[in-house]
Amino acid sequence: MKYEDVLKKVKKTHICPFCNKQKKYILDQNRYFYVTVARAPYVANHLLIIPNKHVKLFHELSAIELKHMFALTRKWTEKLHKIYKDIAILLRDGPVISHLGKSVNHLHLHLVPDCEIGPLQNGDGNREFYDEKIFNAIIAKTKKLLSK
């Protein structure tokens, strides 16, 4: 089945696929999070770490929840590093916005072994490295924007 078709079905039913977890698919869990294999993986052994409760935004997690999230993240990246040289950790939060490629309105982490992060990278090696003046301006602008 195509992932697009699954997403259309989820959108129609308004049922969160991460809240409807099945014990048989859980690799590991703690009080606040569980680990599973991605159903629509980017590559083999692509894992997801998902909060047990329905939460959309990272800042909605408590300190204890973050501690449990990072414990599972550390444990499973360590396991993946026994097999793979590189692990990309991608946090997805916020509402589904189609042009960003996000497809589920439930915060989750992707643990993706040996995989480029597509549009986030400029594959031709011509990524810009900001000089000191531009970099300082960007930092100042970002601090001002995010200090609100």
C-alpha cells in the first residue's frame, strides 16, 4: 500500500496512528515513550521514538518526559551505531504542513541510519559557510526573533 493512501485514510478518520499503538510492534518502551520500526521507512532499520500521550509540540513535554525520551534515544542510537556509522536524528513536531513533508500530527523522533536528509542538504557540496559578519547578523536576528 502506498504511504499516500494511508495518509488519506488517516486524514478522513482523524485517528492518530501513533496513539493507536499495538503492543506487537513495540521494540522498547518506558513510562512516557515507545520505540517502533517506521512503517514507511526512509531506509532499513529506520526507527521511531513516540510519546505515549498525544502531544504535538516539543515544548509541551515535561522535564521527566524529556529525560525518558533521551534515555530511549541514547539506547537505540547506541544499538544502531553497532551496525551503522551514521545515525540521523530527526524530531518532528507541530501541525502537518504538506510542503515540509510532515505527515502525522503527533510529535516523534526518527532514528535514521546511514541516510542523507534530502532537501536539508545541498548534495553538490556548494553549501554556503557564513563569514563572521553575516553569521553574527544571523545570530542577532534569530535571538531577537526567538526572544519573544
